[in-house]
Amino acid sequence: MNIHRILAELRAERSRIDEAIAAITALDSTSHGRGRPPRAAAIPRRRGRMSAAARRKLSRLLKRRWAQGKMKPRAKAR
């Protein structure tokens, strides 16, 4: 087993991998900063959960608005 030959092959492979990484990094860095970012990246979406108490409170408020006539009924779809 020739250790020097194995080390030389591993170093050559490492240099090829380093070159590939550098090339891919260069491709990736040129794509940033141009144009508008995708919508998902521009606005992080949070989906909060409404607690049971908040649902009850909202229900009471909406029922009160309906009773006062401030909300108009929706037109029925035909």
C-alpha cells in the first residue's frame, strides 16, 4: 500500500471539489439581488390560532352588529 500515492490522489480530489464549490458559489451569488424576490420570501406568513375566548368575543361582537343593522346581508349567488 503506497500511502504517498493515496495522499496525492486525495489532494487532487480535494482540489477538484474545491473548484466545483467555487464555481457553484459564483453561480449562486450572481442570482441574488436582481428583480423582485418571490412573494413567499418577501412576506413571511404567520398563521395564528384564535383562542376559544377570542372566538366567543368575536361572535358576540358580530351578532351585535347584525342586530344593530350595520352589516348588510350578502347577495345570494344564483
